[in-house]
Amino acid sequence: MVEQVIDGDTIVIAGSEHVRYIGVDAPEVGEPFYLEAKQFNERMVVGKRVRLERDVSDRDSYGRLLRYVYVDGIFVNGELVRNGYAFAKRYPPDTKYQEYLEEMEREAKRLRKGPWQ
């Protein structure tokens, strides 16, 4: 269960465990689209049960779980990118869905979403 959204690419799940979405990079506080990205993420996941999928790495240098996140069968990482709220970003060795995420970024650019308006 998602208890809190920190920003566009980090959530807190039950047990106070922080989860960082793999393959995406959302704006930080003070950057353009930060609030929009956080709010989009909140609408998708807060209070909902999510399915977490691991790639190669378990945690990042900050101790956060690294995961692909799904809610009701929807790939949250991809939706953030497709809607212009996050950029596709490679974090080797965790690149299982990177080609898909990069395709979602191209679609966001083509449709002039987020920073490509």
C-alpha cells in the first residue's frame, strides 16, 4: 500500500519503505513540472496497492528499493514518462524496460507534453 508520494519518482510504501522508480527521472523541488509530476504520481498510486518488480539492483546508494511499479496493471514508470512528468533515464545495470521508457519519452515529445509543450 502506498502511504506517501515524495516526488515524481519516489514513494513510501507500508512499513515506511522508500521506493525509487527505475528508469525514470522526475523533476526535483524547485524545478519546472515538479509539482505536476508529484501530483500525477499521487493520483496514480496514493492509498493503492502496488506491485513492485525488481531488476538487477535491489537498492540505491540512499537505501531506497529500486523497482518498476504497477497499479491496477498500469506501468507507473512508463505513464509518468508518456505523460511528460518524467524523463527516461538509464541507470545500468537496471535497464530491463529502458527501450520502452525511451519510446514513451519520444511519444511525449511528439505530443508536446510536459517540458516539450
